[in-house]
Amino acid sequence: MSHLSNATSGCNCNSCNAFRAIDIHAHYYSQAYIDLVKSQGGAAGAEAVDLGGVQALKVGPLFTGPIANKFIDLDLRLADMEETGVTQQILSLTQPMVYWADADLADRLSQVFNDSLAQAHEKAPGKLFGFATLPMQFPERAIAEAKRVSKIKGIKGVYLGTAINDTNLSDPKFWPVYEVLEELGLPIFLHPLKVVGMQDRLSQYFLANLLGNPFDTAIAAAHLVFSGVMDQFPKLEVALPHGGGALPFLLGRIAHGWSVRPECVALKRSPREYAGRFYYDTITHDAAALDFLIKQVGAERVMLGSDYCFDMGVAAPRTPVETLASLSGTQKDQILAGNAQRLLSL
């Protein structure tokens, strides 16, 4: 199936833009990153695993595999994009990330992966872009890498875990990083990594993903709001994965807690008002949930996502948006491409 798009036609008229689809949640493992984990990560507990000829990585409790060739091979990715009508992807790393490594290795892993993003962009400059990885456990090095990648063509933001080695994103040591990201105009895309409860109550039935991911996203967002990060850095843009996780459904409870609990009164405005400060992807796996999200935060804050190419992703990411009856044509265009185009200057 082939979809007309301004990216393939070279046209930027409104009629062609209606076919555009920008996937902001698409994972990528470069072979250079995998090879560096294999060759240098052993001292930090990283382990390469062979699953019948398919690569996998294990770092502590985080097992990543099998890493299907589609995660690595850009030609296969581009073919899938053509098949599903995705005109552009924003590539991002995911577990095991780089937070487990010492300072020098975390630097090298970040740089190698981010340079791989630049190479992917060079291969398909109209179609592939990247969210850079930062060694956040070493904030000064994260700042240096943020400044470096801000000058690399094709880098459109940064990708951060919802916590950094069990340290919440509200921790003051990360604030200088946020200040620099705001100055550089680099949006943040958050993603769960080592989630709450993954080694105890969520260790069975894949619950660390099914429940842990959405709740960890909500926890991270709440920390950014209640700590004052979103007030201190009013131009900092933050996108939440998986439809914002549990956050959109808990806004009423969180706002009520703010109104009655002394632990929450430092916040000057209701947490509900901050919902519109975040962006959200469309990965909800449920039309009613997606409709609720859009009603809570507005179509102008929602962007297309697929979670490519995990089994928990959305194989045809355009379909949930295009088939949602409550959306106008303009709103569908916003979600499919317009909002990401505006946020990421595409």
C-alpha cells in the first residue's frame, strides 16, 4: 500500500499535507550502540545474549530482546513506513539506555547512538529524524552532550527516562539540564525504563509493562508539576508516551489532592491546568481512551505514535486517528502531523 505525502511528492500544499503522518514514538537500535554495549559494558554488568541468532541485551533487571532486525535495519524501517503511510519518524533509543554506565562509557554510548541518529537522517533526510540520548546520571556531561547534539542536523529533541536510576526527574540536580534544554529549544520525550514495582508486585504477567509503564509516566509528570519544574522553565516542552499513561485519567484525583492536602499546596495552580503543558502520543490501544485523552487536553496537544516496532506498539498508527468519529478533519491533520511539525520544526 502506498500513501501520497508531501515528503514523497516534494509538495507542501495543504492538500498534500493532509496525507502526512509524523510518528514521534519509534524506537531504534544502531548496531554501533549494540556493539559498544557488548564490548565495553561487561564491567558495568551489561551482557550480550544470543537468542538463536537474534541479538539481545541484559543490564541488571532490564532484558531487551529479541532485538528484531527491523529495529536496526533502516531499509526495512523505511519500507514499513511506506506500507503504513508514515511519512516521517522520530527515532529514539529505549532500554537499556545509558544510565547504568560509568561516566566515560555513558558519554561514549550517548555519542555513538546520537551520531547514528545523524547518519540515519543523512540516509533519509526527509523521513528520519532523532531524539538524542543524554547521560543524565552525570548532569554536567548531559549538558555538554545536549549542546553538541543541538548542532547536529536531524536531531529534534532529547529522550529521557521517567526516572534516572531511581532518581525522580524533580531532583534539583537535573534542573540545570532543563535550563539548557529550554535555552536550546530541545523538547523532551519521556519514556518508562526501570518502572516502579517491576521486581516485586509487577514482576508477573508482563505487568511491569502493562501497568508499570503508564503509572511510571504519570509519576514522572506529577514530579515535574509539583516540584515546580514546569513553572521554572515555562518554555520547556515535554511529551509523554502511551497517551500520557495514567495521567489523563487521574487528573481529577490529583487536582482534588492539591486542593486538600498540605503536601501539595506549594503549587500555585491546580495540577489540572498543567495537563495542557504536556504533549501526548496516541498509543492508548483503545478508541474510548484516545477520545478521552483528546477531550482532556485538546487535539492540539496530541501527536501520532506507534512504539515501532515492539509487539506492544501500533502496527497501523494512522488508523486510530483516522477512524475516531469525534474528530474533525482539521483535528485529525493536527494529530497526524501538524502538532509534531510545529513542535519539532519539521
